[in-house]
Amino acid sequence: MTLIRYNPQHNFRRMNHGLSNWLNNFDSGTMLVKSDFMPKVDISENDKLLIIQAEIPGISKENIKITIDNDNILTLKGSKNREIKEENKEINYHRIERTYGEFSRSFILPDYVNSDSIEAKFNDGVITINIAKIEPKQAKEIEININ
């Protein structure tokens, strides 16, 4: 009887190699991807404003919605639809890399912003949300007498 040493990493290497080959075969054709996408966001601030900028190219401002709730959560929602024109229905695509679908990003805003003073501007595929800052409430310290 021959003893064979068990190597648990062998199966993982074999599976990884098979998966890599399978993915490489798709490189020449259309890759299936999840249709939802997540826009890239920059968040910054200065003395007066908290600024959120999101890249959302190819979306009209009518398809974007910005809301804020009572818990100071700002939500940016939108959708990007793939429109196929009648004359393009006979086209065979070799690769589709642009993403389509709905997106939603939510941000918990700090206590030092004025949620009643929010402005949004949309220019060249970038939406900029400016939120005015207010002075944070100072913590109150109350001394309690011990009986």
C-alpha cells in the first residue's frame, strides 16, 4: 500500500487555474456583468461646506434623485438605461463594458451640517452636492449632586 501525502492547496490551485482559463476565454466575447453600478465619489470639506462629488456620466439630471431623511442620511439615486435604437437592433456586439441599471449611494452626514441648506449642481457628468456647515453644539456638562 502506498501512502499519498494530502495537500489541501492542490485543489485550490487547480480550481483557480480552471477559473482563470474560463475567464480568459470570455475575453474575446461579451462578458456577463451585474447591471447595477456604483458611481465613484469624492467627499471633501472646507470652512463653510461639506462637498460630495459623484461621477455619473451618461445620465441626465432628470434620472437623478437626492434625498435626506430625519436621521441625516443623504441618498443619491439614479438610473442609466441602455437605449437600443430601431436601426441598431441588428448589430451584434463583441464587447459591452459600459454599465447600466440603477444605483443608490447613502452617506451619514455629520451633526455639524445644515440639512436645510443643500445645493446640487450637475455639470459634465459630475454632480456636486454642497451642504452648508453650522457650528457644532457644544457638549453641556451638568454637575449632579450626590445625596
